[in-house]
Amino acid sequence: EGTKTINVLRLFPSIHQKTLEECIKNRRSTRSYSNLPLTFEEVSYILFETARVQSFKAGATFRTIPTGGATNAMETYVYFNNVKGHQKALYHYIQDEHVLALIDDKDDIENRVNEALYHQLRGAAITIIFTTIPYRSEYKYAFCAHKMIAIEAGHAGQNVSLAAEVIDAGACAIAAYHQPLMDELLQIDGSTEFATYALTVGKKETK
């Protein structure tokens, strides 16, 4: 049986763009969300502006974020908790094909995601989780690769936060998660690939 996939949108006619100044000025860690869902277009926009691969050449991968020596150590996963027209499910973002590959949509997925986040889901519409495959950088940079891997995750996290502002949503970056549970949730081994960062995203509560 083949893996269920969903194509990520590449055009965003309903996304009203804001200035970079507006997005930076308004960015704040958001730990409480409204119950409004995100649309699939909004989720696609965040993924596309954060994690897509733009092009390749021999020994190099070029993305929307800086990656040490164009080694591209990062992978991206997204959990749909409240996305209009979609059930709760965990996906792997196939970065060069702009496709979501289903990992898990069991009935208890929300509880397991929340547990892996140390109960910091807080009603977010989606959770984005970044992982690293260290050998992609280690072959080139040896022990310095680990610094570059952390920096790469930081670049990606900032893009998520700014893209969230464009869609009138907020994000909260989370480094305090349960490592073994998160790796198990993503169905990765925790050694050749492991989680490095997570961000919850959702519509802001109106004051």
C-alpha cells in the first residue's frame, strides 16, 4: 500500500502580504491560541516560505533559509491539529517535491503530540517539528557541523514566526520537548535523525 500524500500549494492568492517591518515588529511568542482553524493555503504558505528546496547543484542544496555549506541537514514535519477540511494527522514535508507524506493519523495522535511537547500544544492549529540528519553536514564540517545544525534550525524557526505574522497568526518556538517521545512520534531513530526544534502555530486570540 502506497503512502498517502498531499501536494503543497505553490500559489497563495488569498494571502495578504505585509511588510517585513510589520512582521518583525509584531512577532511575539504566542502561547495561547483561538479556536479558529488555519486553511490549507495558510499551512502551505508557512511550509513553502520556511522549508522548501529551491534548487540543486553538485554537492549543494539551496533553500529559503541559510544552511551551512548548502549541506541541508534539516527535515520538516507538520502536525495538523486544526486545519480546515483536514483531520488531525502528522506529515513529513518532502522538501524538494512540495508534498506532505502521511506518517500517522491514529485517533490518539493529538494526545501523543501534546505529550511529546510536554503539554505545550495549547490548542495550536499546527505544530512544525524540525529534525536533523547530521551526516549531511558532518562529512564536510566534522565537529563544527553541530553548531551549523543548531543555527539552521534557528533560521527556519524565525521564518516560521515571520510567515505566521503574515497570516495573522502567532508562533511559539519550543526547545523543551521530550526527545525520545518526539523521535518515536516522527518514526525516526534518534541517532541518524533526531528532532531539534518545534514550533506551535495558530490564530491569535482577540483581545
